Amino acid sequence: MMRTALVAGALLLGAGAVMAQQDVAVTQQNLMKSAGKSMYGVLGKTLKGETPYDQAAIDTALKDLAADIAKAPAVFTPNPKEDVVNANYGSSQKIWQNKADFDAKVPPATKAIEDSSGKIKDAATLKVAFDSIQSKCSGCHDDYRVKLK
Ligand code: HEC
């Protein structure tokens, strides 16, 4: 009886730990999805002509993007040790072996976003800004993002 209770307790604890790790992975992924919304959903779609040019939307997207990316070092501090279930992308375990290097990828991205704010006036200047920001996103993704499918 006692033993059954102990086993059941251990199973519950185990399930709790798995849930918590999944929550961490989901929180990290949601931060990046939010960045993706500003970058590809607003800036990228405007570039492709899928959305009409809207200066206010572009300025807001840049602000949101800067705020999201600045959160990455803190949000990626815990290691979930697992991928989001059924996700397209995951985090490399290298992040937590080289956390200082991972964190160091953030200021160049933030700087590219800040340098672009106020400079985007039309499709041509949007293209320049998009490419310069994108190269800094890739600077981290190339090392620390894993394509799962
Ligand atoms: C400091 C490192 C770092 C920087 C800088 C960074 N990312 Fe990420 N990004 C990651 C990691 C790690 C993942 C994988 C996490 C995941 O998807 O679960 C990721 C995943 C993504 C994804 C895929 C989300 C999904 O659907 O799973 C998008 C979209 C994304 N990032 C957008 C951006 C954009 C846009 C920028 C630049 C403005 C950027 N990221 C900058 C680390 C970074």
C-alpha cells in the first residue's frame, strides 16, 4: 500500500517535471514565433507585396521585434532538454554549453533593428533593413537552431 503510494507519487512528480520542461520549450518557441510575426508576418509580407506598405505597422513591428529579441538571453536561461512536441524547429543543446556565446548573438541583432528604426521609408529602404536584420537572426540560428522537419 505504502509502496504503491510512493510509486504513484514518483510518477506524478515525473509527469510534473515533463510538463514543466515542455512549458519552458513552448515559452522559448513562442518568443521566437512572436519575433517571426513581426519579421516575416509584417516586414516580409510588405516586401513581397502581400501586404500594402503601412508605415505605422512597420514601425510597430520593429519595436516589437527589438523587445522580443532582447528577452532571448533570459527566456533561454532554463534548458528544457526537449523539443516542443511536433515542432518544426528546436533549440540546440549547444546553447547551454556556450550560453555566453549564445547571449552575445543578441546585441548585434538588437543593434541592426535599432539602426533600422526611422530609416525605413519605402520598399527600397525596407529591403535594406530586412536584409541587415535577417543576417543577425541567421547569425544565431545557424549555430543554435535545429530544423526538426
Ligand atoms: C540569440 C539567438 C537567436 C537570435 C538572435 C534569434 N533567434 Fe530565432 N531562434 C533561436 C532559437 C534557439 C530557435 C529555436 C527555438 C524553437 O523554435 O523552439 C529560434 C527559432 C526561431 C523561429 C522558429 C519558431 C518556430 O516556429 O519554431 C523563428 C520564426 C525565429 N527564430 C525568428 C527570429 C527572428 C526574426 C530573429 C531576428 C530578428 C531571430 N529569430 C533571432 C535563437 C535566436
